[in-house]
Amino acid sequence: MQSLILFIKGFIIGIGKVIPGVSGSLLAISLGVYKKAMDCVNSFFKQKKESLTFLIPLAIGVVLAVLLGSKIILHFITNYYVFTVVFFIGLIVGTVPSIVKENKMSSKDYFIILLIVTFFFFLNRFVYLEEFVPSNNLLSYIYIFFLGFLDAVTTILPGVSGTATYMMLGSYSFILELFASPFSQLFYCILFGSGLLIGLILMVKFVSFCFTKYEHLTWVVIIGFLFSSILSLFLDIIDYINQTNLFSLILLFLIGFQILSLLDKEE
């Protein structure tokens, strides 16, 4: 039963990775598996059995969701974008009370959060590059490797949406196609996967160091990312909310919010 719950949580996190504006790591915090996953990776060689028992079902859920979810989510984003996003806003908002309650905030902390929210607001609204089209040259190969590394960074850093970042860089369509048909672009997958693996190793070490040395400040930054993500998602859909879909959107929000209580938290 424990493995099944971890698989479901991993699947939700994986789906969140391919939704524009949604942070997979933020969902991991919402579902209570983020800190535990970091600890398992860091202590892997000391506690192999315990780490594998936790990480394998979680990772299978994430990978399966990304591979299958890319096509499914592409359909829902195209046809039901607002409804899909509102459901994930519910998941993210569901974690706010517990995180804020566990970390007593000062006026200085709120100021830092405000700065982070303001920075990401302007970044998400005004920074967009042309669509990336891969070509067979060294610069393109390096860039695909960098995209893999960036995926690791956005996977580990809570509140930083990989999909939103890829959209700003003009690489979202390329990444979706890569996830949807990995075997037809095997060389690109190897480049992307290499960057992802190296990035994961470095970022896990970095985040673990931050939690060890600056735990409170790290949580303050995470809360800032969290509110930035919620604001960004809400601003993206606010123009599409009307009397016709309001009830359905509220219902989906509440369902997303309540899912956190249905899946017993690990932490």
C-alpha cells in the first residue's frame, strides 16, 4: 500500500512537470515527499534498501507520468487549459497553511517573499525568446544538454516551474515533443538526460546544504517561489474565468485542495 501511495504521488508530481506554470517539486512538498526524497538521495549509499524502497515507486510514477502525460496533458492544455490549471492551483494552495505554520515568519521574511514574487512576476510576464528549433551543430547540442540541466534545477527548486521556464526560453514545444516521442529522437534524449543527471546530483547537494546551514531562509525562499507560482498561474487564466465555468472551476480547485488530505503525508 505504501508503494502504491508513493507511485500515485510520483504520478501527480510527473504530471505537474508538464503543466505550464506548475512546479513538480512544489507538488512534492505539497504531497509530503520532498524532504524525504532529498534525504534518501543524499544517504543513498549508507541506507540503500530504505532509499530504494522510497525512491523507486516515486520515480516510476514521475517517469510514467512524464512519458504518458506529455500527450495526455497536451490534449488537456489545448482543450481544457483553464480547468487543468485550476486543479493544480488547488494542489499548490493546499500546502500553504502547513508550510507557513511550520515556519514562523518575521517582517524581514515577508519582505524577502515580496521581492521574490515581484521578480518572478516581471520575469514571467516580459521575458520570452523565439521558439527553439534544434539543428545538427555543436551549439544546438550544448543547448539541449543545458535544457536537461535546467530541468534538474527546476525539478529540485520548489516553486520554479520548468514548463514556464521552457516557455520563456522558447523550448516548451521541443521538450513536449521530446518527452512524447523519446525513441525517435534518441540522441537528443541522451544529451538531455546527461544534463538532467548531472544537474540532479549537483542540485540535490546544493539544496541539502541550504537546508542544513540555512533551513529557515531556505523555507522563506521556497514560500516566495510558492506564492510566485500561484500568482503566475492565476494571472494566466483570470481572463477566462466567467459565470459559465465558475462553479466547475471552484469544484476542481476544492478537489485539488482535498487530494492532499486523502494522500497521507510522509512527513
